[in-house]
Amino acid sequence: MVKKKEKTISYVDKIKAELQALKEKKKNIDQKNKLKKYPKNETRIKKAEIQKLDKAKTKKKEAQEKEKKKAKEAQEKEKKKAKEAKEAKEKEKKKAKEAKEKEKKKAKEAKEKEKKKSKEAKEKEKKKSKEAKEKAERTLEEELEEQLSPQEIEGFQIEKVNMEKLTNKVCVILAEKESTGMIQSELWKKLKLSSRDGSRLALKLERMGTITREKILEKGRWTYKLIIKKTPISTESIVNAPCLTCPVEQKCSLDGEVSPRTCQWIEDWVTIEIKKPKMAQ
Ligand code: SF4
């Protein structure tokens, strides 16, 4: 029985092996038939391969172009960056130049300002010095001339003083000094006048045309030298004339026996008078 079973199994295995062989054979035959049945399949495969290759090629090309484009873009980017850097550098340079010029301009302006300031200070100092000098040179008479009106100067009177007599005295004294004149302080001292009264009198006499004043520096002080110009007409000039008390005045005439031409009294009087200052006409 066992033997029979073993024989059956062997038989089944044999059949299985044959069946497998047949399957293999069929597969090969089918494959051959398939090739025979579809002759264009190979072309199609080749075409697909070509397409695949083309596709790969295209892809490669695209990749290359993409890479190229990328490189170009990178280059352009780099170029742009370099350009921007250059522009920034130039901008910085320009900015530095402008700042330098601005600084230079500022320094120049400051220098000019300082110069102007110095000049102004110098001029101010000069003006101040001039004013101080003018102030130092300023006399009482100049101040009076500013303070008083022409009427006040010309109408000057000293209380309880005969101004005509005083004027004649001034003229007599100055006439003795002739053109050399006399320093006013000495004259006021001689006439016992205060400086203020003397100064006002000098201004009056100058306005009247009797004297001239010459500003001089005397012992570090500015004052005036008074010089006679003309003496005023005065009744005093004929007070001592001998004719006024002459006993023979009735007989006296130019062509008579008694005449001023031959009169000793008149000659003596004239001699005395001639030594005095000339009388104004
Ligand atoms: S000039 Fe001689 S004389 Fe004649 S009135 Fe005079 S003082 Fe007399």
C-alpha cells in the first residue's frame, strides 16, 4: 500500500515537473509570439527611450540653462553689488569731500568772522581812543560854544563890571603883545577874572571881531592864545585930547596962526597915543 502511495506521489511530482516545463515553454512561445505579433513594439520602446533620452537631454539642457541663468544672475547680482559698492564708495567720497569743503568753508567763515570782529574791535578802540583824545583836547570854550546861544555869547555881561572898560583893558594888554598874542589864562589872571568869565569874554570878543583865538597845547593842556585884531572905538581915546581944554582953541584952525599942524600940545598927546594900540575905524 505504502509502495503504491509512493508511486502515486512520484507520479504527481513528475506530472508537476512536466507541467512546469510546459509552462516555461509556453511562456517562451508567448514571448516570441508577442514579438512576432507586435513588431513595432521595439520601435516604440526605442522611441520611448529616445524620448526619454531627449527628455533627459532637455532636462539637462534646461538644468544647464537654469544653471547658466543662475550664474548669469549671480554675476549680474555681483556686478550690481559691485556697482552699488562703487556708487556707495563714490557717494562716501563725495560726502567726505562735501564735509571737507563744508569744514573748510566753516573755517574760512570763522576766520573771516574773527577778522571782522578783530577789525571792528580795532575800529572801536580807535574810535574810543579818538573820542578820548577829542575829550582831552576839548576846551571850556568849546563846551560853552555848544551850551550857549549866539545871543548869550554876544550879550555877555559881568555883574557890576563896565564891559566897555574891561574890553578896552583887554585890547590895551593884547595890543602890547602885538601878533605874538597872550595865553588867555595869563590875561584872566591879570584882569582878576575867573576862567569861565574869561572864556565867555574871549568868545564875545571873537564874535565882535576884536580878537582871534589860536588853540594851543600849553603844559599838557589845551588852551587859547588871544591875539588882538582891532580895538573898539571908545570915548576914552579923546578924553585926554588937549583940544578939549585948550585956552586958544577959539583961535586954532588948520591954516591959522594957531594950528594943530604946529601945536606942541597935540604933538605930545599924539606921541603918547601913538604908543597905545591903534584905534579901530
Ligand atoms: S591943536 Fe593945539 S592949539 Fe589947537 S586946539 Fe588943539 S591944543 Fe589947542
